[in-house]
Amino acid sequence: MAQFDQLQLLAELADERSELALRRLAAARQALGSARDQLNTLTQYGSDYHARLGHEASGGIRSDMLRNYQGFISNVAQAIVQQKTEVARREDACRNAENLWREARRQLESFKTLTQREQARRRAAEERTQQKSDDEFAARSGQFGLRTTI
């Protein structure tokens, strides 16, 4: 009885760990999506400013305006590099969270299997006990000349 209770407790704990790992995986995926969205926004922003600079330069542009555009485009390019690093970091975090979730699920399934085996073992033992009891009753009934009709 105590072994079965311990297995159930371990299965419940494994289920809680699995749920927590799943929530962390969802949060990691959401953070990755946000980081990718921000990268896309920065990339689009950089492309837009390159196009603006090209349009302005074709009509003639003052040198101070050109420096401002180039400085801003340079800042956006640095932000894009940093954001790519952030996206890579978030991808790693997602892979790690997914691996942890898979391991937690594997443990949960293992405990469920052990619990099911223990339940089956207990049922079989109960059935053997019941059969033994039925056999003893039948043997005693025959010993005393009692007949049971079904």
C-alpha cells in the first residue's frame, strides 16, 4: 500500500514538474516570437531609412543631413546585430526549455507506467486471494457435505 502511495505521489510531482516545464516553454516561445518581431521591425526600419537616403541623395542632400542619415543607419545596423544575438539566445532558451519539458514528460510517463503496473499487480494479488478464498470455501463445503447450487 505504501509503495503504491509513493508511486502516486511521485507521479503527481512529475505531473507538476511537467506542467511547470510546459509553462516555461510557452514563455520562452513567446519571448522568442517577440524578439523575432523586434528584429523584423528593426530590419524594416533600416531598409526604409536606406530607401529614404537614396531618395534624398538623388535630389541632392546637404552634408550634415547625409551624416545624420548615415549615423542613424549605423545605429540601426548595430541594433540589428544586437537583436540577432538576442534572437539566437532566445532560440537556445527555447531548445533548452523544450528539452526540459520532454524530460519531464518522459519521467511523468515512466511514473504513470509504474503506477499502472502496480495497480495491475495489486488487482492480480486481490484476485488470487479471492480465488483462494473461494477454493477454500468450496473445499470446506464439500467436506461437510454441503452442496452449493448455482
